[in-house]
Amino acid sequence: MLRSRARHKFKAKPVTDDGHHFPSKLEHAYFKQLQILKSAGEVLFFLRQVPLHLPGGAKYVCDFVIFYKDETVSFVDVKGMETSEFILKKKMVEALYPITIEVAKRGSKHA
């Protein structure tokens, strides 16, 4: 019996590109835009899937931490849909750490 691949609960389509796995086309597109900005010198470097630890052994994984040439740093999560769990964890992270998490959606800054 063949099993069909489990579908994402929000119908996101996973993408693999040059050994990098992305849970959605939107996150992949954001990654590609960051690569362009890095090539142009606007972005010095960026990190993917950065864990931030929360009380009780929980963690929040930020999609991208971006280091710009003007010495600013952005924490960005790429979302097609904001779940109640995401909103809660985002609020917890922002209360515990001196950061603000930007939410990139289709049509936003780089997505």
C-alpha cells in the first residue's frame, strides 16, 4: 500500500533548493530575495531557523535573522497565516528578549 504524503495544514507547498529545505514557497521566495540583497551588499549575512528559548522548555524558531550593512539586525518570520500559537510565542519572545519580530507576508518588504 502506498502512502500519500501528508499535506501541510495550511496547504503550503514545501520547496528544496540547492540542499536547503523550505516549508513554503513564500519562505523560499524570501530567502532568494535575501540572497539578492546580500549580493548587492545591502545584507552582510543572514541566519535561518534561529531558536529562541522560552520558559518551560519551549522554544520559538525565527525563520530569519538578518544583519544589514547599516549595522541593524532584523528578526523576521515568514507567514502565510498567523496562528494563535505563533501570536502567543511571538509575544513571549518580545517580552523576554529586546527584539521585535517582523512578520513577512506575501507582498510585504521582501516576500
